[in-house]
Amino acid sequence: MSLILDHVSYTYSVGSGYEVNALNDVNLKIDDGEFIGIIGHTGSGKSTLVQHLNGLIRATSGTIYYNGADIYDKDYDRKELRTQVGMVFQYPEHQLFETTVFEDVKYGPKNQGLDDKQATLRAYEALQKVKFPEENYDASPFELSGGQKRRAAIAGVIAMKPAVLILDEPTAGLDPKGRDEILDLIKEMHEKSKITIILVSHSMEDVANYVDRIIVMEKGAPLLDGSPREVFAHDKQLEKIGLAVPQVTYLMHDLAAKGYAVDPDVTTVEEAKQEILRVFGNR
Amino acid sequence: MGIIEAKDLVHEYYRRDEEGNVESIETAVNHVNLTVEPGQFISILGHNGSGKSTLAKHINALLLPTEGSLWVDGKDTSVHANELPIRKTAGMVFQNPDNQIIASVVEEDVGFGPENIGIETDEIWRRVEKALTAVGMWEYRSHSPNRLSGGQKQRVAIAGVMAMEPKCIILDEPTAMLDPDGRKEVIETVHELNRKKGVTVILITHYMEEVVDSDYVYVMEKGSVVMKGKPREIFSQVEALKQYRLDVPQVTLLAHELRQAGMDIPEGILTREELLEALCH
């Protein structure tokens, strides 16, 4: 079970004179149960890339295989693909539209063809999963706080029970509290339900704390692909494309450059603390 | 008297049902006192719902005090006749650049404000040039705002406010929707306006690393100012900041944790260089 991108390229506005190569010969394999962060600055192609994964955008050339089947095959059920590969867009709360939160979450499963009882169950389960406060199930989605709206929107996608969940900048515009809550929630869903998570972000520090694998996009293609430690070791290369490694990684690089025997590839505050205490602790 | 003076400022939101009866009252700003001197760079930190945006809307008379008073450049916001002069003194930049840009060409967008208050054409163009140059967007003057990046759009929005030649600008989470490059661009632009043009700046944000270079930082929680001081004084209270669920920069947090673990490291470390210095002394 996996998603494979085979020489995928995508060009915007073909033939208009304003052609933009948004994706350039991308080859990727995403395995079941992975927790991936896709990083890149605005315009690097990261959103375009993920919109290919559930067939929202069709590659100009190349193909994509989901569980071995070519999603561009004329007999392929792309409607089914969209429920298998769920997508939470940027500012998903802008897409809430029903009169109550519960109805909004039910909309997806109902659209999948489930009967009312099953859809109700799915909605209930999804709202529980995102830890949405029960007293607000019947509230209008427009009366909620920013963090709650986002939870409701995520529940709407989870209710369709996707095997792969893509979240495009799920924490944009949230305050630090809301951001941590959403990221913790995503992590918990990944651990409990074993679904594949693809998190699009421009915050290295957010991603370092959560994901197992980072794909750095630049000019429409993956530039780096590996564990946070592997990717952050390339600090100079990341800086060149306008991305920064976490502050603590820089600090460890500085210390290593001064001749201290610290592990330079530390990516979190906790790891940095342990390393510094190990090396400096007995002074 | 400062350019902005809040005295025991209170703002209550009334929620009414369909018949207009008051359902609930929420105190968004609760007895806030604030003094901003001309030319200062002030930051207000706090998470969503802490009352910081409500406070900001008082500074250019978009909202009026329920109790207490707010004075902008010596004028009381609750006096209706002061509304226009106050809005000319204090310009406001909001979170979403797409909601603030109205024209299809950058320079026309920037000229919209001055045109609206009846400034002469020659003077409008002079101001447009000055404002766009100040935010580093002069070369984009004939571009369509649609094709700009988020950071560039936000700089155009700031130029639009600057063209009104305000003494003070209030930025309400101007970087919340931008990527790291855009955030840096906007914050640097605002500092530059403060340094070179002497504009008083009030920056509202929840990103702590953006307030490091402010003259003063106010932290708001549940409508009240709960901490105020120079950035270093604020940043040395890591436990309190965590309690208000604010995002302490990684280096400050690491320095604090090392100190807790018994290492000889001063409180209030703000930068990587400072921590490096403290470790290697």
C-alpha cells in the first residue's frame, strides 16, 4: 500500500505565454503509515504537489500510482480516491457551511453514500477524535473560536475515514496554543489510527518535533528527503533557498565549529539540552 | 502626555438575541492602562482572545470605550468630532493583506487613502512615491497586487497607511498569514519606518521573536495587561510566558532549561550569540 509519483510534472497556464513549471519531474514513494512533513517556501510547489495526490490536479506528464493502480487510468474511480486520500486545505474553516457543526461533519460521509445512521456515527466518531467539545456539536460553525473551527473542519475530512490525510498548513493563523493543540492532535491520530499523514508547512521548528520524514521542495522538485536530522544537517543549502533550520540546530553547529564535541544534528530543545549537559555539565 | 494614553480602558461586547435583549456580556478589555511615547516601538503579545485586537481597534476609534478613556495625540476617542483627526493620526494594518487591497495597480491602491481625504493630485503622487519607497516597493508601483507575494502585499498595505502620513501605525498580527520570508520582510519594514521616519509603532503579534527589538512589550491575557517591560525583562520570565501559552523562542527556552538544570547561564537570553557566549565564557 503506497503512493508512488512517477516522473510527475505540472505546468500552469499551458500555452498562455505565462507558463509556470510548478512541478518538475517529481519521483516519490510514500509508504503506508508514514508521517511526512513537506517544507518549502511560498511558490516552491508544495501545495501543487499535494493536490496531485488525491487527483485534484492532473499531472501534465508522468503518472501517480495509489496502491499499485494508475490513478489516471480511464477506469480508475477517482471519486473513491478522494475519500481514500483526504485533504484538509489551508484555512479549512472557510469551507464550513452547514447550520450546525454536526451536520457539517456529516456532509462528507453522506456524500460517500452512507445512510443517515452510518453518517451520524461517523460524524460522532470524528468529532470525538478531534476532541471537539460535545456541548458545541449543535452550535453554528461560525460561532466557534479559530481553533475549534479548524477542529471541526478536520473532523469533516476524518469522518470519511481516509487512509492518507493531507493537511496544507493546518496551523496557519492559529496562535501558539492552538497550533500545539492541532499538531498534538494530528500526532495522536497518526499513532492511534496508523493513517499516513502528510503535513505541508513552512515552519521547520513545528515539523522537526513531529514528523519522521521531511521532504524539502524547491523549484517544483524535492531537494532534500530524509529524517529531520538528515535534512537539517544541510543548513547551508537550506539557507540558500530561504529556509532556516531550527535555532537549536544552528547553536549546535556553532558549538561544534568551536571544537566542542556535541552532536551537531540535534533538532529539538530537549535533545539540545541533553547534549549541552553531557558536554558542559561537569563544569 | 504620550501619543497614546489609555486610562482604565474597558470594552464590553454585548451579545443580543433576535429580539435585541442582551444575552451575555463579555469583557474583552479590562481596565487597561497604557502610555506610548512618540517614536516608540511597542509590542503587544497575547494569544487569540486575549483582547489585543479589541485594544488595537480602540486606538483608531473603530471601537469606543465602554468605560475609561483613550486619548490619541491629545484627542479623546469618545468625542465624535475627533474621529477623523484620530484616524489620520493612527493608521491601521490588518492581518489579511487580501482584505486591504482594493485597486488593481499598486500605486493606485496606495493613493486611494490620500485621494479619499481630498489631497491634491500632485501631493498624492508625491506621497505615493514616498510611501512605496519607504517600504521598498517602488519598483512594483505599476504591478497588479494579485501577482505579489503575501509579504509584498502586506508592505503595499503598509504603504497605503503611510501615504496618509500618520504619526502612529498599529499593526494587528500583520504576519500571521505570511511565510517566514514574508514575516521577516514586514517586520524589517516596520522597524525601518520607526527608525528612519520616527513613526510610532504598535505591533500586535503572537510571535515572540518579532518583539525582541521593541522598546516595550505588553503581554495581555483575558483582557488585562499581565506583564510589561523591556523585551529582556519579559523574556526572562519563561515560566510565566509558558503559563500564558506564549511561544518562547527556542534559544530562550533552552537557556532557561539549562539554567534550571544548574548551569551558570543568565536569564533573558534572546539570541543564539548570547547563549553561545554564555556557554563558552
